[in-house]
Amino acid sequence: MTTEPRDPRDPHGLRDAAPLLDGWLAFGESDVASMGIPGHKNRASEFGAVIRDDVPLYAGLDLLEPYDRLGEAERRLAALWGADWARISVGGSTHGNQALALAVGRPGDEVVVSRTLHRSLLLGLVLAGLRPVWVRPNLDDVTGLPGGVPVERVRTALQRHPSACAVFLVDPSYVGTLSDVAAHAEVAHAHGVPLLVDQAWGAYLGFHPALPAHALAAGADALVTSAHKTLPAYSQAAFVLARTERLDAGRLERAFDATHTTSPSGTVLASADAARALLARDGEALLGRLLELVAQARARLGAVPGLTVLAPSPRLAVDPAKLVVLLAGTGADGLAVEAELDRAGHPVELADRDTIVPILSLADDPVTVDRFVDVLVGAVERHRGAPRPVTPSIAWTVDPVSVRPPREAFFADRERVPVADAIGRVSAELVAPYPPGIPVLAPGEQVTAALVAALRDVAASGVRVRYAADPTLHTLEVLRD
């Protein structure tokens, strides 16, 4: 018995279920001599293989019939998530977060926001002129990691700020911990405002019975998720989905388009559409394999003396597909461990002194995971030392002192001063250890001595501190008095 050979450009046979993928493949099969953009005209023989598969949307994927492939792909996306408005972004969850910020309220309005937000959402507040009312997650005493945002904190924030126009949460958190999204939705709706969720790290939620529901299924009004983080899509591919009972579809559309490129990559769009089709058809089976791989890795790592692996428990709700490794009990320095992982060809998503966060995805298999675990265990053993207390990252513990609205501070006159002279002044810039990209200092917030000391300690440990005008942190930009 013979079988048809698989098309290497569509090995899972998704073409019929993914209109953008079909358009991308059709463009490659056509004899198009484009007189439009991109300027390289797909002539890889002349300009190099790096541009071979770069196909535009316009005069590319939508060049051949049927037309409106993007519209059809987005209708299928909405149906899969149970949304009535959906768009595919080529600007990542950064674009999605900023579009949602522009889709609610008016300049000067308050919004209740989790302080563990990504910098993209903070800058979305700047773009929209919204004023944050911060709510912090619980900090877990055992692991030093953030848990969920307590529902009562959001309820209290809304009671104290009754004119707030929305609630923004990050769920799951960067380390996979979860809030009670359904309860948060009830609280937000009781106050007459929408719940918007940055679900960048949970594109697969809701597609396997062992996983939590995605935010829309739990009652949220909108979510942003990165198709490229945990699904097999090109970098920058993201989904923005909403229900429009409490959000205006026209406003969502305008907000999305206002911050979107007018020359979207057809290749990124096609990859997102293919990832959506794969999730719809085979998601439960593929996620079952992923959950098994993560569970096996968690079991192996948990057997290493002193090593702690974050797992769902009565104390913490955790995404079971997320792997987070805590090193304090081994005495090993996470940055030294990361260096060994890098040299062995296993770069990870995050490393600091106490934490290693690898990303296991649908693309992994027992061979890749076992090899990674072997290298990680070996590196931990080579760097083992005296156990130390857990020291929570400044990204999880910052308690900002807001003095001026972020947008006002962003556009205000500023000056650069020695960091010692910045203490007590109002920051004009955003500073964040990256990853995870959570601002520890934002425009409009007071610079404190404790914050400066913590930032210096983080930088001295080898963690990258980003976005400050002076990467050495010898100076800071503050508002001019």
C-alpha cells in the first residue's frame, strides 16, 4: 500500500482548513512577477534565502481567488474562541494590548490594572491617556512568585474608583500562575465595566480538558494571546478576540487599525491561520502530549535534591503546561546555569538567580525534553552550593508610588540626573528587567531609594535591565522640576 507523500510546505494537511495558508501556498505555486512590494520580489537567488518565503498580504495572499482570505480566516478564528470580533495581528500581543487600551474609555479615565502587566500594556495606557489604578497579585511565601490577583482587591479598587472604565488583568502570569477569571468577570460586570485579559502566554488554554478555560469562555470581554509563544506560528503572530456586549465593535476595529501596519506580512498571517487550524483539528491530542512531557520533566526535576518545580496545588493555581524551575534550595546561581544551557544549545525564556523558565511547546518531543532536563540537572549539580532563602524578584514586588499620569509624564519636559539625585523625583522613563518585561519604574512614578538599590542589584547579578536611556543606571531621566 502506498501513501501520498506529505507536502513539506504543509506537512499537516491544513490547506483546506486555513484560507491564509492556502493563499500563501498558492502564491508560491504561481508564476507571479510582482510589480508591488516587497522590494526583494522573492528573488532569493539574488538576495539570499532569508527573503524566500516573505509573501505580502496585499498583492500576495489575496492576489488569487478566492478573495478576502483574511476575513475568512478571522471569522474562523472568532468561531473557535466563541468571539464575535477577532483579528490576527502581525505585531504580537504588544499590538493587541495597545489596541485594547485604545478601545476603552477616554483620555483621563481610570482603569483597574494588574501591576504585573507587560510594558506593552503600560505603553498602551500612555497611548490612550488612561490612568492606572494598580492591583497586585498575592506573593507566594514558599516560591517567591506571584499568584493570582485576589478578586477582592479588584472589587475594592472598583468601589474606590467608581468611574473606572475597565479592568485589565494578566492571566496566566509570566510564570503560569492563574487568577479566578470567572469571578473577576462577575465583579467587573457588576460594576458595569468590561474585563480585558492579556493572555499572551496561554494561547492553548481551553483546548484540552486538563487545561483551564480561556478568558472568553470564563466570562471576560476580550483577550489578547500570542500565537507565536505557545502555538507553532511565526514570531509576531497574535490573536485579539472580543465579545461586544460591553465593547463597541467599531471602536475595537478603529483601535486595532490605528496601531497596526498597513503592510502586514502574509507569511506571519498564514502561519497564525495554520496554527489556528491545527489547534481546531488536533489541539486536544497535541496538548495531551505536551502536558505529558511537562509532567515527566516536572517529575524528573522534582527528584533532584533542593530543586523545586512549580506545580498546581491548593496553594497556587498554575497552568499545568508551564514549566518553572526554582533553584534557591540547590544554592545554584540561575545565571550560571543559564550560561551552561546556552552553550549546550538550550537557551531558555527567563533566568535570574533563583528561577529558570524554559518554554515547552507543541513542537517538543521526548528527545528534546529529556536532553534539556539532562543538561539542566548537570548544570545545577556543577553549580550546587549552600541552600539560600528565596528572594522574590523586584518584578513581582514593586509597589509603585504614582505621582503623575503615565501619558502626562511621558510627554513632560525631562532631564537626566545622577541616580542618587533622582531619588525622590518623578521618573520620566520606563525601566524593566527583561524578561519578563514588567515595569518596575514607569513614567509618572516616584524614584525611591529602595527601587534604585533593587535595580542596581538586579543589573549587577547579570539580569538585563532594559529601556532606561542610560543602560548602566548611573543616571535616570526624571521630570524637570
